Amino acid sequence: MPSADRVRRDGTAFVRSLVEFGRALRDAGLPVTVQQIADTTRALAWVDLSDRAGVFYAVRALMVTRREDLELFGLVFDAFWRPPGDDGRDRPQRMPPAPRHAPAAAGRFTIATYMAFKAGLANTELDVADRAGTYADAEQLSGKRFAEMTPEELESVARLLREMHWAVAMRQARRRRRDPNGRLLDFRRLLRDASRIGALPARLPRRRRIEKERPLILLADISGSMERYSRLMLQFFHSAAHALRDVETFVFATRLTRITTQISLRNIDRAIGEASRDVIDWAGGTRIGACLHAFNREWSRRVLRRGAVVAIISDGCDRGEPALLRREMRWLHNRCHRLIWLNPHLGHPGYRPIVAGMAAALDYVDDFLPVDDLASLAAFSRALSDLPARGRRARPS
């Protein structure tokens, strides 16, 4: 066990090692957040680091949120905090010293002890910020296609997606509110004021219609031809759903599945994990027409309301009948404010929408946009915020 002076001196190295351990857990598939790492850093000030079991249970209590991750956590912990001599080589102990507020504060750690300690803190809490998603990362990755990125680059894209700004064009609601500069007269208030004073008021009361965001409906193709984009699209769904007020999310391959409830979870890894367990046709065939028929029949009355915007993310490779897809696209187009199709192949210079499914659907698409890199997602975000109030090009009958 190091001395108290060394403990205080090596506090920065301890935080750095704990952040690396959290990254190792994330690489292994555990949903560990920056806030959990910060809480663990403060909590270990109450743990005797010479007691390996005490450290293990303290870290596990704060970093593991699912029962099925307990065994995996133990494996990662043993591999990362390896005692000297475990692998046959004489290496220094990797367990770093923990910063302490006072030697007398050390003791046996429990959740109740730590929560009492955290509630009594009067100073500013330690903030371990994740700086990986920087402006330089965005500049470097903005023009690189998703299909050409390494796993590390896709992880950086996921962080950048969480920071992306989302906004949807506003609509005029039926409800009105009082506004002295409004265009509408408030006749009820006018009559009430006139009856109270016995004459017309000197200033006529006015109202205006309130504005709200248009609902956004997202449908993503998760069939075999879209498998390389599936997880990234779910991360995109999670970012948009937590930035906007009214978002409904669906995925489809051979059947349609609503994942709005799962995507609403705050932890992105847990949200994607819950969605993955409920979807049974990952990387399967593609029946876009049949899935849109299910959406139009079962969900359209509930979610296509108040001028909703619909965005479909698919390459258009459909094994079903083009006539069915064309009919369902026409039905959907007539009941939403704007129908947008995002195609990951549209960014290719030589791409032409000649696949039967894409060709059948294109006649009823208001905006045909690429979705193959960060720049295209940013362009889609701008398109959502700049939607025209009216004005569509003529559609074939």
C-alpha cells in the first residue's frame, strides 16, 4: 500500500487509469457512462486499495447496471487490474493509488456510505469530461463514408451524433394565446371587458395561434443489405429522439417493429440493447411494401397527426411487389406533411435509383437525400428545420 504522500501526488494518474478501465468496459460491451466513472473516482476515496475484493465490489456496484454483465465485468477487471506475476512475468502492480480526503476517511465502502458522502459535499463535484468527440474529429470524419470507417471512427461518429443539433419546422396549432400584437381579435375577452366597463375598451384584445414542432416519424431498413448501417441508424434515432419533443421510431425488414419506447431510454447502449432484443428480423430479407402497409393500417392514425414529417431510411432493395410499394407510398404521402427518403447509396457519383423498389417509391418522395456520412446527416437536420409550409411538386395518380 503506497504512502499518503504518494496517494495525493498520484491522484491524476489514478483518474486516468480509471477512465482507461471504463473505456475497456465499453469496448467489451458494458454500457459505462462518464458520470459512472466520475462517481467511482470519488467513491474509491473511501476504499482501502490494499483490499482487492473491496475495490472490486465497490467498482462493480457503480459501473454495472445489468445482472447479465456481472461475469463479463469480472473478466475485464481481472485482465485490466492484473496483480504482478499472474502471467508469469514480473510486472509492477497496475492498481493505482486512490486520492483521499483524509487518512481517517478510509473505511469499508457501502452504497449507503457513499450516497451520504455525496449528499454532504459542499464543493463542486469532479467533472471527468469526455473530449473524444472534438471539432477536429468532426472535420476529419464529416466527408468520410460510413461504410469505409473503422470501428474506432464509428465510435467517434456515435459521440458526434449525440452532440448534433436537431430541429423540426414549426406548425401553427389550433390553440391560441393572448398577444397584444396578434392578428386575431379575442371576441370573448372583448365582450367580457365591454360588459364590465359598459363600453368598448380603448385597446382591442388580440390573440395569435401558438406554434409547435411538427411530429417526426423515422422508419429504418435493417435488412441484410442495410446491416452495416443498422447500429449507426439506431444511434441516429436515439440522438433525434432525445433532442426533439415528438418522435416515433420504427425498424423493418420482413416485418415492422416499433422501438419508440426502447429508444427513449437515456443510456444509448441500453436503448440499443433493448431494441435489438425486441426485433427478430435483423439482417433478414426486405419487404418494404408489406411493412409500409402494416404501418399505414396499424399506426398511421396514432402517429400521422398534426402535419407529421416522415423519413424512411433504406436503399430501396425490395423483394416484394413494386405495385404494393407504390400504392402504400401514395397512401402515406397523402397523409403526411412531408415524405423524405434517405438512401445510403445516393452519395455515390454513379448511383441511379433504378432498383425496382426505389424506382416505384421515388414518385411519392418529396425529398430524396443521401445518408452516407456525417455531412449528409447534418444536411438532413437542416432540411428538417427548413421545411416549407406548403408546396409539393405534382404527384402521378
